[in-house]
Amino acid sequence: MAGALTATCSSIEIDQADQLSAGPAERAASVPLQGKRLAFIGGGTMAEAMIRGLLDKHLVPPSHVFVTGPRRERRAELAKQFGVKALASNADAAQGAHIVVLSVKPQVLPTVLRELRGKLRAVLREGLDHATIVRAMPNTPAQIGMGITAWCATASVERDQRDRAKAILGALGEEIEVEEEGMVDMATALSGTGPTYVFLLMEALVDAGVHLGFSRRVAEELVLRTVEGSAAFARRSGRHLAELRNMVTSPGGTSAAAIYELEKGALRTVLSRAVYAAFVRTRELGAEAQQKLQRTKQ
Ligand SMILES: NC(=O)c1ccc[n+]([C@@H]2O[C@H](COP(=O)([O-])OP(=O)(O)OC[C@H]3O[C@@H](n4cnc5c(N)ncnc54)[C@H](OP(=O)(O)O)[C@@H]3O)[C@@H](O)[C@H]2O)c1
């Protein structure tokens, strides 16, 4: 299913359950991941966040989790921290798994697929031209279980397989299933890259506070709480963001003065252009990965 591999995919889940599970009774289990073995190909930041969430929520036991990576120290660290099985061979890890999570950087993906090709069960043969794929884009707050992941499934992903993908991604925080793969690229630019925008804005605000004369510690506390509180308030009030902003913008007041400067500095345009640039780059990286993949197949 080459289409699913075209972009900066954070993870692709390939379900081999049909080949491995005991039968319909097991597939119909009410707990989507019960009895399933998971292989994480690439044990980096995102895999670690997913493993932590899955184990914390008791969705799978550590003995059912395999993770791979090229560095021995990293494998030892993951095995020690989570009690999972950490292997050097991607093929070995994937071979016995019901679900394979490809959690490597997009540029590493073609190499990994080449390694896995032909070594797995029937569904993954023929160069991984495989129809049952979920593509997902999480973001960094996933590391504390507060991420947001946009994901989409190919048409051949069945209900129970979707439920399993939902359970895995739910271990990272919230998840939203989007209608088409292009929207995962859009989410990459908005929420996947999103923490970068927010951190930069927060950093700039802290610096502004220091410029006013606050200590860095106090400025950071004021900014962090302001951002946390504003997000929680926006969510709970359910009001339009412009309405919330208007509530604190009195005529001739401080907010009005600040907004005047922000608009003059074209903050909205700059943000919009930044998100669009991230989207274009997502597509470029996806195209590069696709080309690399085609070359490895020839
Ligand atoms: N981190 C984020 O905030 C974030 C947010 C949204 C989406 N994503 C996406 O999530 C995906 C994974 O990102 P990440 O942040 O988890 O990356 P990461 O921390 O760099 O993890 C990738 C892991 O893959 C390992 N690796 C490298 N070559 C390998 C190979 N041939 N076989 C098996 N493993 C190999 C790396 O090992 P070494 O370290 O030893 O090289 C590393 O541990 C990417 O597609 C990324 O775009 C990440």
C-alpha cells in the first residue's frame, strides 16, 4: 500500500492478526489488544511514549511488547525500564507480532521496509504492498499521555483492527480519526509540529517578562499557568476563541494596546505561513521517502 508510505508518517500499524490469531472468538474480544503481541520497529521517543501509555493503562503486558533499535545501550534501557523484549533484529521482532508499529523517522523507513520485506507472513510480502495500514501523526505531549494523534486507516482496515489502532494511539492521549490520508499531512503541520509554535510563543513571552524585570523563574510560572489556564478555559467554556479574547479586551485597555501591536506585526499571517511551510515540507519529505522506497524495490 504505497500510498500510505508517501509522507512523514510517524507510525504505520500493520495488522497481521488474521494470520496469527486463534479465530473469530479472539478477534471479537471486547478488549481490543487482549492477547496481542506488538512489535515497535524503532525504540525512540514516540515508541517509548506509546509503550509507556500501553503499559500504564494495562492494555498489554510487557511480555507482549517487542521493540528494536540499532543501539545496544538504548535497547538495554528500554528493556530495563519497561520489562519489554528489546531486539536488534527488526525482522525477528516483527515476525511473531500481531501488530507492527513502524516508529522510525521517515528517512529510515525505506531501509526498515527493505529489511522486513519477504521475512514476514503473507500479508507483508511483495514489498509491503499491503492494504491494511493505519497511518498516524502524534505530537510531543504524548510523552506525558497528553498528545493528540490524527490517524487514518485504509479501506481494508476492518472494525476490530480500527479498534486496536484506536487503543494503541489512545495510549498517547487523545486521538482523532480523519477521513483521508492528506489530512494526516495537514495534522503534521498543525498539531504534529504544533508544540514547536507554542513553545516558541511561550519562550518569547517569558523573555518579554524578563525584559519587564521579572526573574526567569517567575516569568516562566506566569506564562506556563497562563497558557495552561487559557487552554483549559477555552475547552470548558465551549465559546469561540474570538469571543473569549473579546471578553478581556476593554475599550482603550491593555489587551487592545497589545493586540494593536500583534496585528501590526502580522502575527496571524506569520503563523499561517509557518503552518503552510510545515505542510509543504511534510509533502516534500513524503515524496522523498516514496522515491527512496521505489528505488529499494527495483
Ligand atoms: N518526537 C516527536 O515529537 C514526534 C511528533 C510527531 C511525530 N513524530 C514522528 O514519529 C516518528 C518517530 O519519531 P521519534 O521522535 O520517535 O524518532 P526517534 O526518537 O528518532 O526514534 C526513532 C528510533 O528509530 C531507531 N532506528 C534508527 N534506525 C533504525 C533501524 N534501521 N531499525 C530500527 N530502528 C531504527 C533510532 O535509533 P537511534 O536513536 O539509535 O538512531 C531511534 O531510537 C517519526 O516519523 C516522527 O516524524 C515524532
